[in-house]
Amino acid sequence: MVDVLTGTFTVKSGHAQMLKGGVIMDVVNAEQAMIAQEAGAVAVMALERVPADIRADGGVARMTDPAIIQNIMDSVSIPVMAKCRIGHFVEAQVLEAIGIDYIDESEVLTPADEVHHVWKHDFQVPFVCGCRDLGEALRRISEGAAMIRTKGEAGTGDVVEAVRHMRAVQDAIRKLQNMPEDELVVEARNLAVSLELLTQTREEGRMPVVNFAAGGVATPADAALMMQLGADGVFVGSGIFKSGDPAQRGYAIVQAVTHYNDPKILADVSKDLGEPMVGISTRSIPQEELLAPRSI
Amino acid sequence: MRIGVLAVQGDFAEHIAILRRLNVDCLEVRLPEQLDDVSGLIIPGGESTTLSRLMSIYNLREPVQDMARAGKAVWGTCAGMIMLAHEITEADPVPLQLMDIGVRRNAFGRQIDSFEQELDIAGLDSRPFHAIFIRAPVVMRVGDKVKTLATLADGQAVAVRQGNLMATAFHPELTRDTRLHQYFLDLAAAPAGGAGRGS
């Protein structure tokens, strides 16, 4: 009898590899999910409220009602992701129980634990986690994350933090590749990561799992910018369904991610998209209302 | 010999990494004119609805159908298998109808049902192949001219070949095993046979 293995790190991280070069879109109901699928999204993130509304509403942001998520799962054939609060392993258990394809342990929701993240190795379902730099990314991977996304600053439509975080990751990897081997132990201690993961990153010259950009992407040019900076794909949260013409904008961003190195195509797909989401400059947000610094 | 890898979405970089290890010249294909000077094409794993949309927008369908019918080798892995099928069990996406197979998407369930196992593959040496199935499709109908290369324990076909065309429901590009890529390169190097001419 042949051994059949499920829930391995290979099938978890392998799923993220299938999403590469794609756009994952935030949706709040089945109708939006179908629009996203039609626009060419590789997956949808099922939410009760998009980050821009979470930011505006304030209060405690929790896991979405499983009935809403299930309704979205039933409406599309592409993978469906959902968010749990940082450290809230029971929300993660609930999401796994309804058969979600990917869990985002997300700083966009109010953290449930300010010290520990979910021990993601215990789950059959894969997790994606946010990072602002390489140390944060490798700490999440050692906890079992099978995919990483830069945090950016969700719900702003301001790409500046996503750029900052992607550059920080890429700079750290370049630095690592030029570092003599005898300095790696100290670097591992400085980043608070294992020497093994650090060495693997140095040898491969990239993050050990797929790394998407997120948090502030609102236009095709934003998406292509993140791809040219080294992202494997892009999450678009509020940027699509808070804009004037979500179907058209979603379709344009999907094309921009495929043809991110072709300015002529980028120019074509950027035309006549209607109103983008109304942004908030990250600079204008009080420090204590920023989402990215939560639980590092 | 140059091999193209369809790079509109999916794990094309993983295929290219294996081809480079085999010292093969390769090209990322995003636009139809890039197909002119390749001897074979790999359609990678990815999201089949997305691949299908992007192939339509950039007019890639007909050139891929033409090259397959002209006898050039084409290999689809997972989403690529779905694209090569004659028919699929859902209305969406629209396949290229190049191989005489019927395919079911997400045949094993959702992501938590994704799995890996050893597989015996006809045409390779006797060592089993480590096969990784991610939200994988399965071949429901195998046409007369199609040869089944591998099945699961329950008999479902997961690797098939029809002349110059091949399809696998799993992802050799996620392993270190180059044997199926070598098998495909041998197909691409063989004299043109034309789709459906048998093996």
C-alpha cells in the first residue's frame, strides 16, 4: 500500500507556488467573489469588512462569520482564504473545520495575543503571515507559515509601506549573500531567527517560501511596482472593491501583474479605470492606529 | 533547442529552474510572438481560470493549438492538464481541446485534501516518482489514442500522453527529480508527429 501524505509543508508551501504571478482579492460576499474570479483573481480573501472599513469603524476586528465565508466558498472554484487574529488558534481551528484553503494570520484584525503567534505546524491547512522585514518573515516561517506577504499598511491605498517592507526584505537578502559565513551566527541572533533558515535563505538568494506584496496596492502601476521590486504576486484589499469600477480595475491589476515588465501594456491597462479608492496618506495616521507594527 | 514556459501565471519559475539544471535554453512566454522560436511548450501549474483568461486576452490560444497540431511537444502540469483537455466537468475555464481526455478540476477536494505519494510511471526507469498533488485534477475519460502513464491505487489516471502531448495532474517541478522533464525534452527533440498520432 502506498503512503499518502496530507498536510505536509510541501503541499502547503506548494499551494502558494501555484498562486505566483497572481492577484488575491479581498471580497465581502459571493457577488464580489464571482466578480474577482471573472477578473482573473488566483484566490479571494473572504472578509466581513475590507481593511479600509475596519480602519474607519474602529473597535475590535475579529474572524469573519463562518456562514459568510462558506457562502463565498460555495460561489467560486478558485481557492478561498480567510483571516484569523494573530495568536487566535481557535479561530484558526474554526477556519480549518469549514475547509478553508488558506488562513491569513493577520495584523489587520485585532491581535488576540501580543506575545505568541499561532503554532502553525499543528494545522493541515496552510498559513500566510505578514512581515515588515526578513527577521519577521523567517520567525513566521519557523512557526509554520507556508507563505509570506509584506504587511504594507492595509486599508490606506498608500503603497509607501509595502515598498518599504519589500525593499527591507530584499536588502536583507542581498546583505546576507555578501556576508562571510562566520558572521551568520551573529546575524541569526540579531534577527532572532534560526541559523538553519538564515543559511537556507542565503543559499537560495530568496525567501524560503513564496512572498507576496500587500497593504496599500490600489492601481495596476502599484501592482507592477511591487512585482519589479521582487514580489511573487500581489494581494489587493480595499483597492478593488472600494474603487469606482471593481471589475475593470481587478482585470487591469491581474494583467499588470503578468506583464509587470512591459510598460506599454501597463499603459494600456491603466486607461479609463474610473475612480481609484480614496486613499489616506500613511503619514497622516497616528502611530497607535498603524496596523503593521502589531505583533512582530 | 529552446523550450518555452507559459509565464502568464503560476509556477513557471520552478519549471525554468529544472530546465536550466538540464542545460536547456528556455523562454518565458507571455505573448504569442514568443512562441515562434520554441520547440516545445510547458503550461505550468497555477489557477486554471486565471491562465485561461490571460491566454484569451493576449491571443495565446490559437498559436498554442497551432504549434501542438504542427507536432511540437506540449506538456501541461495540473492547471496545464486542465488547459490541454478536450472537456472538463465544469463550464469554466474553456480548455484548448488538444488532448482526447476529459478532466475534473479539484478532483480530490479542497487544499486540506492535497497530498503527496510515490507513483510508478510508464516510460521512466523503475524508481518511483515522488508526486505532489495540490488541489489537483484527475483524468475522468481517456480517449483511444491516449496512453495512460500513471494511475493512483484506485485506477484514476494522473499522467497521460498522446503523441507529442503530455499531461500530469501533479507537479514534477516542485521536486528535485528531473526525469519527467527529460522525458518531455526527448518528445520535443523527436521528429514532428502531430497531435493524436499515438505514441
